[in-house]
Amino acid sequence: MPNVDVSHQDLLQQKHVIPALVPPLRLKPILSHRYIDLWSQASDWVKEAQRIVVVGYSFNNADEHFNDILRVHSDRHVDIVSPGATNPAFLQRMEKVFGTAASQYNKVTVQGLDCRQAKKIRLIAARADEVDLEKLFSGA
């Protein structure tokens, strides 16, 4: 499955991955206007997305800029794929990011994997190679 699919004329049908290496610092250095534009574009893409799949991201406090983009658009379906996604520490981070108590996440199974779900957020305890990402994008 390609990480980027811009073959559709309709932006809502496209998939975008925003690759960048930004150090895990609470105060992110603004290296150029390009980064400001990229974060603004990322927010727009999340706003327009029907489904969001986040793979291998720990939701660290130092990354509050991205956490806030997801928080602002909390009506989106979000699948989070990470090996520790169902452990208590990760659930506590999700409480800080999405405002849903850890106790509100129910056990579910997605593609045969142990998961937790609250509202439109699914936490999938897996590595990226253990999940069919295409099915997650399609809502399965």
C-alpha cells in the first residue's frame, strides 16, 4: 500500500503522509516558513479527512502541536497503531490528548488484534506490519 496517493482530483480521496524529522522538544524550533506551512496543511488535511490512521506515534507531551491538531478535530475516526497502545501508560496519554478517561475505553478486536475503543478512537496494539492499513483506511 502506498503511503501517498494523490491520483484523485478530489483532495478528500487522497492520502498524505507528512514525513519530517523534528526533534522531540517541547518548544519546536521554527526552521523555516515551510514548517509553519506544513503544520497548517496538516491541520487542514486532518480537518478534511474522514479517517485518520496514526502508526508508531507515542503522543509524547513534547509533540503537543500534533496532539492539538487531533484534539481540535475530535469528530474524526482515528485508528492508532502502536505496540503499547493498550497499556495503562498509553491510555493515560490518550486521556490527556483526547479528554476521554482511560476507564472509558472498551475492549474490542480489530483484525484479530487486542484493541481498545472509546468514541471514534481505536487503539490497536500492534506493529505496522501486523495490520492491514488499507482496511483501516476503509473503516474495516
